[in-house]
Amino acid sequence: MDDLKEHVPTKIKSGTSVISARGGRIRWARRISQGVFFLLFLFLLFRTEFRGEFDQVSEAIRLKYPVSLFLEMDPLVAVATALSTYTLYNRVILALVILVGTIFLGRFFCGWICPLGTLNQFFSSFRPESKGIKRIESNRYKRWMAVKYYILFGFIGLAALTSVQAGLLDPIPFLVRSLSTSILPAVSMAVRHGLDSLYASNIAALQALADTGYSVLRGNLLSYRPQYYNAAFVIGAIFLTFMVLNRFITRFWCRGVCPLGALMGLFSRWAILGMEKEHARCDDCNRCLLHCQGACEPQGKVPWRQAECHLCFNCQSLCPHDVIQFKFFPKLEPRTVRIKPDLKRRRVIESVAAGMIALPLFRSSLGLAKNRNPRLIRPPGSLEEEEFLARCIRCAQCMKVCPTNAIQPALYESGIEGIWTPMLVMRVGYCEYTCVLCGEVCPTGAIWKITEAEKLGKSPVTGEPDPEAKPIKIGTAFFDRGRCLPWAMDIPCIVCEEFCPTSPKAIWVLPEEVTRSDGTVITVQRPRVDVDRCVGCGICENVCPVQDRPAVYVTNVGETRSRTNQIRLESGAYK
């Protein structure tokens, strides 16, 4: 009798539900796992920043933490870049571990690790309008939930033709981009404004509170400098829209949009961990459906959808009759489990074909070939444009880490194919002369990991200029003499020359005598550019005192990454 009691599941009351002790422990383990990984994600995101001044640091600047960890473990990033480049970049090797784990365990990443999945689940818990039968019905599987698979196949079609667009909807790049370029800058701005308001109150206690709050938050949560990004409102609005949709449909993103979840659903068909249901004992109470995260139909008398299950274990925990059990090597009978996703072969073929057809349409734009946008300046170390687009996942890591806020999400400068890829906007910031952090955080090699010596054209041993090595150029500066103060108005100004960081300086001045309209003769130092020395860092454009359109500007001509986008083409470089 004692042995029999040991096998009888212990039940504990939880509101109106009955939760098994073992199932409750699994649920808490999952929640702890979600919390730990989400906090780790936020910690690494906040540490994707250099907090200091470059002119005050003598040694090479590197980040202390593996800030790209979650992007590197993303299987969709690995698969998409492998298809588009025919190589597996070594920094995404962790993704293979997740993919192999999915083959054995199912979609554990979605329910236990994914930070966006955790956010979706959190916002899904605020659903006061969906209770009882209404909530049960909303948690049943719907045909539209197969859309995520067709999105995945469309991205695969694009990747097969060397264009990585998966980062637009891949949950990890999507979350990093949304938080880095929109949500966190907005929160930082609001907090700074609030603290400034407290300090402006002229009340000693409030001013002390503002000082304390600023000193604490600036070292941990607030960005070192205020940051602003192109299309921040659009990126943030898209993110918040998906969060709000969770109030109406539990984990809306995960069920119907997420291409990474779809990829894992395909690989989970071989999982050795699965659900067994004793249909005869089910009394159709539907408690399992109340808190189902994946709409995998855990209820009795219908097949369990293995590809949709997030392994939240809520169904097993809440079942009052122990009808549902998760086991290794479960009995997989057709009436109890549906292993494959609910897909139509014709729709799959159409999705892949749509992706393949879309790429020629993207690249037929005039601005990509014969009339490239001269202001499309990529970060130092970027690959040639087609190779760059074959690797860039639009994660915005380089934008977040840029110390001058110069790297911005592109709009249509690179066509539709290059939307939200990184580009430098020199009026916002400039490329710090000795900074190589953007290449350090890039998870796919779209921006190559270079050293300071390689960027500056110096010997890595002596640190002196190497005559056989050239500095990496991202563009070339030009003067608009019709707007330049010394050239157009005979007003003394050498700001650009003073700030030019190259040695010898790429911007130099030549004194010239000019006669003003009143007949007086003055000497004005008029700036010029040595295009062979200029690296296109853009600090001259950034500090130019001429408002609206600066008198000195940088274009991408002369960039190191291209053999053809040069002022003077070498023999054999013509196409």
C-alpha cells in the first residue's frame, strides 16, 4: 500500500485550478529559466556600449562581455547566413547546439530561453477580457497560425539567392533592434527629462534625489550619451503593436509570425521528448487550454500538435486526472499526436518562389547598380555591398555600440533590400578614428572584425605607419565652396582642419589674399582635401559650423571595400 501511495500524484490547490506538485515544480523551473535568460539578455544589451572617452584611453578598447551571445545562438541566423554565403560563420556555432537540442527536446528554446517569447508571455498575462470559455477558444489552434512557416520559407528563398532578410522578423534581431533604436532611447530620454525637471525645481531635496538618481542610472541603465535613430518611431510602433496583440491572442507573435519558432517546429518532429495522453480518462474540463502557450491542442480526444508546443508544461501541471504526461520516447500514435506542422505543399512552394522572385525586384532598383546613393556609408570593415547584404541581419548591435551615434538604420539608401541595415550619418555623429567596436559586436561578419592597426594602416607590432598597408577608407570628404565660410564669404574658419584626426592631416589650409566688397584686403585660410589621406571619418562634416547643409560632406566614393566605387579607377577595375 505504501508503494502504491508513492505513485499517486500529490495535488495542491491553486485558485480554481488543481496543480500537481511535480508539474508545479516544472512550471517554476521554466519561469526561473525564462527570468534568468531575460535578465541576461538585458544585461548584455546594456553592456553593448563603451562608457568613456577615446582620447582618455591608451590601450585597445574592447567590450568585457560576450554581448552578441543571443544572436550567436540563434539557429535562424546560422541557417540564413549559411544559405546566403555557403559558409557557416564560426561565431554562430552556438546555434548548432540549440538546433541539436531542438531535435532531441522540441521547442525548448521558445518556452525556456527566448527573451521575446518571455516578453510575449508576460504581456499575454494581461488579458482581463479573455476568461473562461472565451479564453479556451482563443487558445485552440487556428489555420492562420501556419503563416509563420510560409514566412520562414519565403526568407529561405531569399537567403538561397544571397539576401538575408530573416533578421526583419527573427525574434532575437527584432528584439535587439527594437530596444536598441527605439524603446531604450525613449525610456532614457524620458528619465533624463524627469531628472532634469527635478533638478530645475530648485528644491534642495529634489535636486539631491535627481543627482543620486542620475549618478546611479547613468552607470547602469541610462546610455552614456543621449541617442537618436532614424525611423525610431516606426520601429518602436511595430514592436509595441505586437506586444499589444498579445492581449487578444496569447503569444500572438510566437503562434503566427515567428520564423525562428517555425524553424524549430520543423526540427522538433524528431524530438524524443513528447506528450502522451490517455484520452479515455479525459473529462473535457479544458483546464489545459486555459494556459496553453503554443495552441498545441493538449486537450483530450484530439491529436497533440508537436510542432506548436513550447514545452511550457502548463497542461501537465493543471490536468486534474493526469491525462497528460510528458515523457522521453513517448508512444507516437496518429490519433494522439500530429508530428508535422499543418502545411500545404503548394503553399510551401509558393512561399519559396515568392522569396526568390522578390530579390530580382529588390535589386532592379536604379539606386543599387548604376546610380548608387553616395551617402550610403557603411561602417569600417564592412564587406562589399552584395556580400554585406548576404550577411547583415539588421540586429542594430553596431548602432547600439557606436560611441558617437553615427551608425543609423538605413531607410531606402540601399533600396528595399537594405532597409534598416547600418549606415553612417555624419551630421549625427562621426566614425571615431580609433574605434573598431562595430566589427567586434557583429555576429555574422557583415562588418569584419578588424584591429585598430588595420583600420589606421599601421604595423600591428610597432604601431607605426606601415608603407605596405593602407588605412581603411569608408568614404571621402569634399567641400561645397559655395557654402564654405572662407571660400564663399571670406570669413575665417578652420574648424574642419583642426578636428581632422589623420596624420598628416587630410584637410589642409592654404592662405590666400582676397579683396572684400568694401575694398579691404585680408588673408583667409581656405581648406582643401587630400583625397589620398582622407579616410572618410566624417568628423569634418559633423563639426562644420554651417547649419542645415554643411559646407564639407562625405560620400562613399573611395571606400576600401569596393574596387569600382573609386574616384580614379585602376586598370582592370572597370565593369
